[in-house]
Amino acid sequence: MNNFGANKLAERVIQAELCSGCGACIDLCPYFRSYRGKTAYLFPCTREEGRCFAYCPKVEVDLDGISRFLFAKPYDGHPLGNWRSIHVARAGTRLKRQPFQSGGTVSALMYFALRSGCIRGAILTGRKGLLPVPQLVTRPAGVWRHSLSKYTAAPTLATLNRAVTAGHEALGVVATPCQATAVAQMRMNPLQKSPFQDPTALVIGLFCTWALDFRKFEAFLAERVPLQDIVKVDIPPPPASVLEVYLPGEKREFPLNEIRPLVPDTCGYCLDMTSEFADVSVGVLEGQPDLNTLIVRTQRGEEIVREAQRQEYLIIEDMPGENREHLEWAAGNKKQRGIRRCMETGRLNGEAGTACLRLTAEVTDRILEN
């Protein structure tokens, strides 16, 4: 893995507007800070290598190296990544009265994992107004305060970094695809620090086609609705093509073609729709917004899912073949778009420190041909 320091990260990611605001570089040192959805580089740094660069999901990401580390398999470019099983899921009968968005699978799994001791803390993202606010939650009931979707970039991993520095272990993390990639790179201990212990015990990845620039999104809504009255924001699965804003006693809808201009350019370089480097991945089931797609990827993810099901915190069923086929089609399309963007801009392979991704020609061709 090619690794450099903060100056190179600032040049190649932040100044190049590739930063996704994931927070992986924040609270490792005094040089990076997040403010209202943006990452700022405050002072030059003399270190030639740094965790900030090594963790970043937007520069020098070796997909094959991550895949071999997590799954003991080479990265083959499959639209959904590596997986053990795929299901339709929803929160179980023991959690009927809790507030959920969609099927509640993410909240159910995190609640169960905390309650059962599978994890000792959860890195979740709540919100203050529209602003995403990450937080460490150590009590199961705290999960319900963070159960709604945000749709804007959040520095979630800054809270993970703070928790690790404070000595917390066996953490659960709810992450978008870029955040899940950064967490995977953290777990690889890229600078070979000793002693080292994997800080995570469960990574739940979210499906994501794109996230919104918080500042642009806030300004967009401020012209159309009273921000202080917003209860919830939602983007239903296809065939719907709207963003829904819930106000007291009212729901407003905005066509997605008005929302897409608020997506930052960095999302166009992403290949991953389903958080391939998580333990389990969760999205809304197409056509049924009260259910989730659940992809189980690792042994520890499978063990937690099966136990949550056994204790009735989670209900899972087999996924219909047509749903899986369309999911693969959609995820494959995102891979192709991301590969083409990286190739067009010289950010696939190339000179050390300049590439978003490292990927073999064989896998690149396989993605583009599918």
C-alpha cells in the first residue's frame, strides 16, 4: 500500500474536492477538522506517513488487498462483493413499538448487539436539525435516537477515532460504503503500529448510491420548507423517484432530478453501492419500503444475525430471485460508472499518491464487460 502524509492527503483529496467527509482523518491529530459537512486542513504537517492518508477511502485504495484481508479472497469485481447469504429482513416482534425508518434492520441489529454484549459501544449518526451528528452510544436504548436516515455526508469515523483513543473496544459502526472502506483499512493496521487491536466487533454497511452535500442540501430546503419543522427525510426505493420531507401533519415531495445536482463530485468515483467491506450490509428492499435487503458477508456478521433472529429481534426470509437480479444490475452499473470516472481522470492506478483506486486490468475489464 502506498502511503504518504497529511500534506499529500490535503493536496490529492481535499483540494481536489474528492473528500467524502467520512471523518477517517479527523481526531487522529490536530490538523484536520470537520465543520458543517466539510473537512478542513488547518496546518501543514511534516510527517511523511500518516494514518490520515492510510485510512482515507479516496486515495490509494487497494481493493484486492482489502478483500484478501477481510475475506481471504481476491477482489473479483462482483457487483455485490463477497457475501455468504442474502435475505429480506425487518425488525423482529420484540421491537414492534420502536421508531424505525424502512424495515428497522439496522437499528434492530445494533440494539441486539449492544444488549447481548456482542459489542460494547456503537458509533451511530444522529442529527441536530438537518446536520448529521455522530455519537458513541453505550446503552441499547440510545440506538432509537439515531434510527432515521440522514442522506448527507457525516464525519462518523471521527467519533470512532475518538472512541478508540479513549480506550473503547469491541465497537459497532454503522457506515456508508466509503466509511466501511475506511474502517476496513483501519482494521488492516496499515502503518503496522504495535500493539494493535481491531477496534470493531460489528460493521453494518448501508446501501448508498450517493450522499448529498450538507450545505447545498440545507440551502435547497431552506428556500422551500421551514427547516426547524422537519421531522424526517426519506428517499423511497424505486420505482419512486422523489425525496420526501416530513413536516408536522404534512409531507412534501421533491423530484430526484432537483436533488441530484446537490451530490458532490466525489460520489462519482465510488464503485460500491452495497458497502462491500462491512460484516453485514443493509438497504431498503426495492418496491417495499417497509422491508430491508440484508447481505451477510462475514462469519461474525452471520453469527450476530442468526442469534438476533433466534431471539426474535430480527425476522429474515429468502430474497426473491428477481429482486437480487435487479440489485446486482444496479450495483454493477455503479461500479461501471465509478471505474469510467476514475479512468477518465487518471485516478485508476497511475503514479503513487495520485490514484483513487488500485485495481488489476483483468478485474477492471470484467467490471466494464458485465
